Amino acid sequence: MALSMHKESLNNKQMDSSKYVRYTPEQVEALERVYNECPKPSSLRRQQLIRECPILSNIEPKQIKVWFQNRRCREKQRKEASRLQTVNRKLTAMNKLLMEENDRLQKQVSHLVYENGYMKQQLQTASVTTTDNNSCESVVVSGQHQQQQNPTPRHPQRDANNPAGLLTIAEETLAEFLSKATGTAVDWVQMIGMKPGPDSIGIVAVSRNCSGVAARACGLVSLEPTKVAEILKDRPSWYRDCRCIDVLSIIPTANGGTIELIYMQTYAPTTLAAARDFWTLRYTTSLEDGSLVICERSLTSSTGGPTGPPTTSFVRAEMLPSGFLIRPCDGGGSIIHIVDHVDLDVWSVPEVLRPLYESSKILAQKMTIAALRHIRQIAQETNGEIQYGSGRQPAVLRTFSQRLCRGFNDAVNGFVDDGWSLMGSDGVEDVTIMINSSPGKFFGSQYNTSMVPSFGGGVLCAKASMLLQSVPPALLVRFLREHRSEWADYGIDTYSASCLKPNPYTVPCARPSGFPSSQVILPLAHTVEHEEFLEVVRLEGQAFTPEDVALARDMYLLQLCSGIDENEVGACAQLVFAPIDESFADNAPLLPSGFRVIPLDSKPVMDGPGAARTLDLASTLEVGPGSNRSTGDGETNSYNLRSVLTIAFQFTFENHLRDDVASMARQYVRSVVGSVQRVAMAIAPSRISSGLGPKSLPGSPEALTLVRWICQSYRIHTGGELLRADSQSGDALLKQLWNHSDAIMCCSLKTNASPVFTFANQAGLDMLETTLVALQDIMLDKILDEAGRKSLCSEFSKIMQQGFAHLPAGICVSSMGRPVSYEQVIVWKVVDDDNDDAANHCLALMFVNWSFV
């Protein structure tokens, strides 16, 4: 008993001594070397360590095991402490940012309170003086007072060779930019969903009631101010719509800053409008508090300064004072303020596309938020916070994304100076074909010489744009990405991939039916907030006959998908892809094709003379009963959700097969358009349930009167019933007319002017690919082809005498240029029976069994 107690006491002493072993510096150094190689060595490795290092021979394996456990625990604690310190610095900086934003908002509130009191005083003065001249002058004065918030001073022309004059413009630009970035020069409204926090992108706001469109953002990044300035100045690296930027002159200033004269070209987002360019002065300088400022504005006749390069294929847009304020942050990193303010000359684009150029939210997504995201991406890559499993460097993956976007933009725009030329159509203008046989085109970053046959050839692009109704862009692009077989043709993919083969064009032409295939998406990289994905798509072909074995092979696409988050306000959704071979080298040639869907802000109809042209039916259908509801920029009307879809596909060709490839491309794009339309109809929310339910149907007397006139005139002239006889009430008639399967439209009836559409039911709007607002800008003779116009003219006297006529089957075009076929058109006079003389009110047309060709 005593002996066993003695042994136990001895073991306890040995265990206690093992807990408090002191290691010499040499022993610690040896253990640290092993820890750096393997933080958790096995038992065999620890025993091997003792044998290889004599200085560790007096330490037992269990003690070494405990040392590694403690070392791992200390490392974990150190990392956690470092993470908490980083979060604390971010929170401190964000708190400072929020306090500054709160101060700015308080100034804005004070300014608005002052403006409100001033306006009240002016209104009281106007009410006292009634309608005399003084009251008119007071209203004018108040308007001028309100416009002083965003002045546009005029300056004498400054000489390009006079640095002092340019410095004056630069200092004015700096003052105006700072008043927008940190002051109250613009009425900012925070974007929905942009909540500040240590891991958020920052605070994002858009303008309200200012000239042009503007967006503002402020956020934190873990990069030094000089590095941030270097990244932001390289605009093509983060602004995907930037085609090129040329610094034509650099002038140093006495305060250590620089003035640059810059010419920038940007891409057009669709095929339906011209691209924009800018001629600007950029001023880089430092403030007294150590902040860096990069501010920029256009040089125009009103600002003074030298005249910019002439434009040919571009519309000159104006950049109002914009820029970046980069402030050093305590503990490292930077606080960034970004302001983008532009005037894109909205009146030079078609009516249906104007919301695209009037939306501050779209500007925020394309420029302001894109800049912040790019800086955060580089910051996290620099700090090692992002690891990609593909083994490629982040810069290489970013280059792939930029090349895909740039190649797709080049295809959509088809600039002449890139070598593109227009190819003749087949008589229908729905698909545009452009070719590029210029050798210089293929030596750029998107192409290489292997893609051009030595005996002559080039690249052919088939593209089209169309208007979509009630389809969320993110949902459509996500469907196109996940269900490629619903719209793609495997035979066309095979032909596209043939340009990468050593002996291209062994596939003479794609089969129209294609081959069954399935796709496997292999993730490659994604951005910090997962708003953009770079991936490889493997298309697995299957052959069912011996002759198909040669063609049914696996192919690969490099694919970029962005904007598929439905909560992103104003975001463009895009799916771009290009065939690649199995090697997938860093300098692999890319020939991108794909889809781009851009949302158009809904534009509700307001009361006024413009709405009266549609007899109030259009306005009531657009915004509900009474047409008195007004919606802000942030509201979304599910019924009036519109977007523009742009499709572009590129193919290589040999010169002697050019016409065959053009025919194949044209038919393929038409097939894809038809597939996308079917998909859009399948995924679109029900218009009846979302926007035109019984409670939302218009009930104004004007709307019901027009419906009654249309139906009654049809019955009088043709002897038949346009709608079901059991529909007696006005609301029921209106609902039936609106949901009629045939396209029913009304146009003005004037002898001295072309007929203009004033109303169309839902089928009519779908056929014309327009809305009730834009409908009023479409003329009847513009949608009919030559045969249709001749037929209408020959029958016009009959219509005026007998009241109606039947036009034969034919082809017309939508407002987007797409061909529409119909079996016949019934035309009749709509008579105003409320008057004693039954005057002619308008002309009604019903396109029977119409469909897109």
C-alpha cells in the first residue's frame, strides 16, 4: 500500500514538471521551423523531430505535443485579435463617416426648411396680389431662387496654351465637386437596400430634381489613398462601358497637382442609340488635411477652355463636376467619396429608350457602385482574403472578364474605325448583320491570327434589340444561364467552336435542328458580393447516329454572368460567353456573344394635355383610376416593368462562305429571339393579377365612353359583335377589350396629317412592342409595309363611305423593327354618337391572328 502511494506521488510530480517545461531559444527556433512547415505534426513526425534535433532529446514527445497545441491556440488567438482590431477600425471609420453624413443631412434639412419658408412667403405674396404682373414676377423670382442651387456660370473662352486659365476652371471644378460630395449642392436620396456597415459596400445615394443624372457613394477600403487614386484613374479597368480614354495633355500646377485634358469614348448599351463621348478636364490635387482629390468636368462653351476632338460616330455628352475624394483613415486604409454627374443628351435617343439615359440608379450601378466594388475587390485580393481554386492569379481572371465585356460591347456597337461594315439585309430589318475583315481587328486582345483563315475571312456579327414587358431582367438572364438547351443550338455552338481548331471550318454549316446536349457549369471566380460570376461551361454532346459522332463532342465556353440579383435596383443583367479549347491559356482568343437586359424605369402618365390625347384611357390604364397617382423614382409598377434586350452573336467565316454564314446567323438570331419571347411569356407575372385586376381597371367616364364607341361603331358598320353580347356593363366591356387576343388599336383621323396611334389594347402594345406612353409617338404608316399602305389607301374611301373594310394578310413591323404577320386587318370608323351629327372620332384597326415572324 505504501509502495503504491509512493509511485503515484512520483508520477504526479513528473506530470507536474512536464507542465512547466522551459524551452531554450534554440529549442523554440527548431520547433517554430517545424510549425511553419506543419502546424499539426503526427506522432511519428514528433518522434522523428526528437531524433533529428539533439537539442530536443531531453524533452518527451507528450511535452512537444502540448507545445504544438499551445502554439496553434496562440496563433488562433492572434488571428482573432487581429480580426477584431480590423473590425474595430472599420466601425470607427464608419462611425466617423456616418457622423459626417448626419451633419450633411442636417444642413440639407436646414436648407429645405429655409426654402419651404421662402416659398410660403412667395405664395402668400402671390395670393395677395392675385393675378397682376407683380405676382407673376414673384413666381419667377422664386423659381430663380430655387435654381441658384445648381448654377451654370458662363466664362470667356480660355486658351488651351494658358495654364492659368485652365487652373481657374480646375479650382472651380474642385469647389463644385466638394459641394456635391460633402455638401448640399445636390438633393441626394439614399438608394433602397444600401445599408451602411463594416462589411457593406458603403452609402449610396442618387440625385433628385437636378440637371442630368447623378449618383454619390462613400465607403471604406483597406488600401492607401495613393493606390486608390491610381486604380480610379484607370477608368477602363472598372468602368465596363469605357471604350478608350486618351490623355491629350498633362499640365503640372504650382501646388503639386496636375491638370489633364482627356478625351473618352464610351459604348452604347444597345443597338438602338449612338455611343457617347466626353471631352473633359481632370484635376488631381491634395487638400490641407492630406486628402487626395481627383475631380473632372466637361469643357464646353459655357465653362471655357479648349475645344475637344471632333466626333463622328458619337454624341457628345457632358460631365458635370464629378470625381473622387480619398481621405486617409486612422490605422490604414481610405475613406472614399465618389460623385458621378452627367448629362447624356437624352433628347437624341428614341422615346422608348429615354428612361435608360434619365435614370440615376442605372448610372449608380454602372459607374459609382462599380468603382467601389472594383477597389474592394483589389483590396481583398491584395490582402489575401480571396482564394481561387483554379490556380490562376486574380488579375488574370479579371482580364478574362474585361475581355468578354469589351468583345461583346465591340460587337453591339460595331464601330467603323474597328473595321466593321454593314451587310445588306434580306428585306426584313429585324436582325442587323455586320462584318469585319480588317486584319488589325484580330490582333487586339479579343482575337488572334489563328482565328482568321490565311486565305481570307473575318468575323460576322448578327445582332438585334427588342423591348420586353413585365419580365425582371435578373430572372430572365438567370433562366437563360441555367437552361441553355431552351434557346441554344448545339450545331451552332459546334460551328462557333470550329474557329479554335488547327484546321478551322471543317464544319461547313450548322444543322438547324442541332444535337441534344447538356451543360455542366464549372465555377471559376466571382466578385466579393457575388454580383458577377466567371465560369467555364462544358457542353456535353450526344450522338444518336454514326454520322453524328464526329460532331457530337464536348465543347467549352468561358462565360460571364452578372446582375442576376433581383434586389439590385437599376442593375443591368448580362450573359456573355465565348468558345474556348481544353487548354484554356491565359491569352486564349475570345469571340464573345450573348445577351444584355437593361431595365427601364417606369414612367407613369400624369394629368395634363399629353394624357388627354388618349382620351384618358391610356393614363387610367397606366396609373389606375383617376390618373392622379404619382410615383417617385423608387417605386416599381409591376405592370409597367419594361426592359430592353440586346442580343449579339459573332461567327468567323471564310470569304467564299460569307453569305451562307450570314444567312445561318440571321436565322439563328431570329430563332433565339423567338425562344427568348417564349421564355419571357412563361416567366412574366400575370398582368391581370398584378396590375389589371378588377379593382385596378379604369372606370373613368372617358375610358368607358371610348370602349362603347368602339364596340357600337363595329356593330353598326359590320353587323357583328366585337365582344361577347353578355357583357353589358362598361367595366366588363373595357376588361374584355383590353384582354382581347387580337391587336385592337385606335389612330387619329385627320386629312392633313399622318394617323397617329392614340390607344391600343394589351395585345396591340405587345405587337408594337411599346407602351401606352410611347404609343402616341408611333404613326400608322410607319408600321405598315408598302403593300399594307397601298391596300389601306385603296380602301380608305370605302371606309369613309361604308364605315369599314377588310385588308388582306400581310406583314407589318413593330416599333423595334421586328416583322409581324397577320391574317387580315379589320378597319372601321369610330363614331361619336353623343353628338347629333355623329362626327367621326377616330379610326379603329384590329389585326387578326398576328404573330412575330
